[in-house]
Amino acid sequence: MTSPLTTNQPHITLRKSLTMAACATPVLVVGAGPTGLAAALTLAQNNVPVRIIEKELQHRRGQRGPGIQPRTFEVFHFLRVPEINERATLIPPLQEHNKGSLEALKTFTMSPYTEPTPAIPYYNPKLIGQQTLEAILREHLAKFGCTVELGTRLASFTQDDKSVRAKIFKHRTDQAEEVEEEVEAAYLIGADGAKGVTRKQLQLTFVGSTWEDASVVLGDIRLEVKGLDREHWHHFGTMSHDMISLRPTDELGKDGYQFLVGSRVRELKGLSQDEEALVNCIRELIGLGDDVKVKEVLWASEFRPNMRMVNKFGVGRVFVGGDAAHVYSPTGGQGLNTSVQDAFNLSWKFALVYKGLSPASLLDTYTTERLPVITEMLGLTTEILKLTYGESKTEDTHVASTGDNENAKKVESNLERAKHRGKNMYMLGVNCRTSPLVVDEFAPTPASGAAVVHDAYGNIQEGILRAGDRAPDAPGLVPVVKSNRAASNTLVSSLLPTKGLESTRLFDIFAPTYHTILIFAPVSADPVVSSVLAALQHCIPENGLVRLLVVLPNTLPNSDGGVETSSAQNQAHGAEVLVDRAGHAYRGYLIENDEVKVVVVRPDGVVGAIVHGAEGLERYFHGVFGKKDAGAGKEAL
């Protein structure tokens, strides 16, 4: 179903003559997993019509990949989907057991709890079943009048420079037959998985490897084991031989568990399709005889670890994301997260190109920005897989999984070594610093002849912020109001902290529908503020594409407690003025109190530019919107 072109989003004003006339056909999203749903929701919030199809007759069951990393929680925050964080649970401590014994050989945490900070409000990975997560996303998507079309599969497509023509088949509920339909779409997003049609028809390479001798069965069960507590994630045996893990989850009921069976010595093929054999295998691997009662097998699937990725993420008007673009070992809990971040990176760009506001070349940066991230992610998760199976030959490979030498020294058992996760896996350091889109006038210039090493999967580094990094949060921002008074026959505005209104935070301001411009200045009357406002008239093609914030330090130069500005120009141009009462914004963005700095935050919550003023700002927005004719954008703000 196509979403309506609503205009009730804040800071959205559609250009009547161009925005919708440029392309009236929808974007077709193929696949309704996390990738497709995140893409469809981002597009719908940007007033882009979406049609999302799913070949399965019913919504998928199963906990599947339940690990959600901190950066992905930030994405869901920007999409205004708080329920995922609210319903997710912290990772329980892990316990290692010998087969046939409930005695704990070792109890340890996969990810030690980290206290959230003003800059990083989501600082801990959590767990939520994929079935639950997808249901939440569908509910939010339905608010835009867009629902998943089940039983609808993509058969083939063709494309030209104007549109994509897709042949789809819809299953009729009253009959076994399928009905063919020809669909015209502005663009197509293939989120149809590793075996889907999109990547294959685009003839993208899928380079990588498969571990043929390692088989895994994953599933959900209702289980009762006498004496087994539900406060720990239990592991019996070893992955280098035979192993079963049992993770309690109340999403499946008070006796619900997600299980994983792995073996290098027995054939597991077909086990997920034979319930009796699966139940016997589970009982045998736990090894507690009649104390183990499998009440119900809710869902099960089997796979062999695959590590593969495409050489590029799109051709023409057709793009791929998620498993359609890369498959990975489930170790590390990165896959679903990477897929959602694929969709978020692509969809805000899609919205601008769809509306004719940005050139099609903007979509090329999807590959440019995501390819290095995926390359590093596959390397990290493959190394963790080797650790899990006891095959890593690198002396310090545990550092790759922990991202922290100090923590690595504390890791002792093989299971703990393989399961321990450091903060690089939280994805807060994932960046696109080398993207041609970003502009950074404050980045240090490398010494002549020095090799520049770029880490797209880095750690958060204290005191370092570059264009291409995630944008930090900052609570405690107090809005101010204008109070005019006469002075030497000149209208002077005194900006006073607003009484009775709650403070706000940057994460509640950032949104996938506009860029946020943060102008850090000691006073709102600073000449740089005026020049930035003037520059935006020339490089922003339409109203609603940016949100302007002048962020003042918590120092009030006026004796009456206000912040003086020479005119009401800032408000006239739509700039909001905030006082950084607690200093979190100035600390997080590395601003000195007397310094002027302009930071652009993209719709995906990534720092697009860190510049001194108008010239750098124009360079950035010319990269996003293209260079406009002289005189264009006079009513942009």
C-alpha cells in the first residue's frame, strides 16, 4: 500500500511545483525485515510514497538476531521509535557448563555495563527478538498509511533513466494461484536477503566464503530444565566439538528460550525440519536426562556461517541493503544493526533525490560510505567466529572482539574469550570520515608523505570529533525568547532563558527529515551567525530542509541576564536560540566558550561538516544539493 503524502512533519514544507511533480510513482521496497522496514519508515517520514512487499505469507517468526547495539538505538531514537529500547533487555551474564552439569565453570559478562553519558545516552547493547522489533516498526509504518503486502514476491525488473518496472506476483488468499502485476517505481530497494532476486539480477559480485564444516541450528523453544535458572545465558559444551546455548527470554513466555546448537563433529543438516530429532539433540547436548523437558519447538532454522559482500550497493535506480548486500557470521551481533544503518544511510538521500532537490550522484555516496564499514565488519565478525570455534591463529585476536587491551587481559576461558565484546562492537565509532560529502575545516592536516590509516569501525575517542563521526547528544539546552527594548533609537533584542518550558536535547532535535545546523557562538549577534544565515539563502533549494540552532554558552554577558543581539534577524530567518546550560553541547562538540564553530548534522545523525563559517557551509551543501543558479533559494528559509 502506498503511503499518503502527509505534510504534518515538523520543518517540512514541500515545494508545490517540483517536489511531487518530479516523480509521482512510489519507491518499491522488496523485503519486510528490519532493513526494508527501516528504509520504508524513513522514506514515509520524508513524505515519499512507499510500497513494501514481502514474499512470505505471514510475518516471520523467531528471535533470530536479537542483539541491538547502541548506535542502532540512536537510529531508532531519530526515527521516533522508543518502544524498541523500552522493551529490550540487557544481556544477562553468561555461564559456562560441562555437558550434564549445572555447576558453573565460569560466570562472566559479554558486555560490562557502562553508565550512559550526556553525549552517549545509549551505551549498552540490549536484546529484543527480531519478531518483536519488526512488529514495532510495522506499527509505526502503518501510521503513515503504509502496510506490508504479504505473499508478494519480486520476479524480475528492468530499469531506465526514468523509472524501474518490476514484475511481481501476489498470492491470492482464496486460491493457490498467484496473480501477476506490473509495477512502475521511481526506485527499488532490494532488502530481500542473500537469496533474493535483486542482487542476482543486478549481477553484483558476492565475494567471500562459507564454512562448510560448521553447521548451526538456531531456534526458539519452551523448555523446562530442573534446577536451571533464568538469570543467566547458559552454555553447555564447546563449539569446537558440540555446544548448545540457552538464552532465557520472556518474549516467548516464562519458560521461553532461544537456543543455538553448534557442532564440528556431527551433521546437523535437516535437524530443524525434524522436530523429534531436534528435541533429542537438545536433550543430549544438555546431558541432564529426564530433567530436561522440551515443551514446544516454536521455530527453528539451520545455516552454515557465510561471510560475503557485494562490490557495490546499487546500479542505476536499484539498490541493495542488509543481507542482500552482505552476509556475516552471527557472532558479534552486528548484522541486523548494520542492515538498519544501511537503510538509514540510503533513505534520507533517496528522499532528496526523489523530490528533485539533490542530484542522483548523491546516491553514489551510499556505496562510498558503507563499503568500508561492511568490509571491516566482516573482518571483525569472522575473527570472532574463529575464536568461537577455537581456530584463531592470531596471538592477540581477542583484542578484535574486545577492542580493549586492558579488558582483554582479564579474559581467561575460551568461551569468555570468544564471547567478550568491547566498545568497538557498539558501533558508536562507525564513521564515514573519507566520504566525499563531508567537510572538516578543523581536522589536522597529515604530515607530508605520511600514510593515512582510516578505521571505519573505530572506537569512540575522548576529545576527538571529526566530520563523518556520529553526532553526540547534549541534554540541558534551554530555549530563549526575545524581549525588545529601546537603546539609542536602535531596536535591541535581549534573549532571555524561557521560564516554565522544559529543556531539550540534541537527539530530540535531530530527525531524518532535515539537516540540523548548530552555530556555536559566544553571542547570537556574532557576524559569523549573520553570514551563515545569508549563505543558506544561496545553497538550500527549499524551505524545511534545514533546522537552524544558535547554541550559546552558559555565560550571560548582560546585567539583566539576557543575551544581546543587534536585531531580530535570527528569528526572522527561523533560527532557534538555545543556551547550553549544563555545558554538554560545548564539551561534546569540543567548543571553547569564545569560539565560533558551525556543525552540520545530517538527517542520519552523522556529522556532515565542521566549519568556520559560511564558506565551508556552502561547500558542504553544494555537495548535497548541487550548485544552484544565482538567485535560486531566495525563499529557502
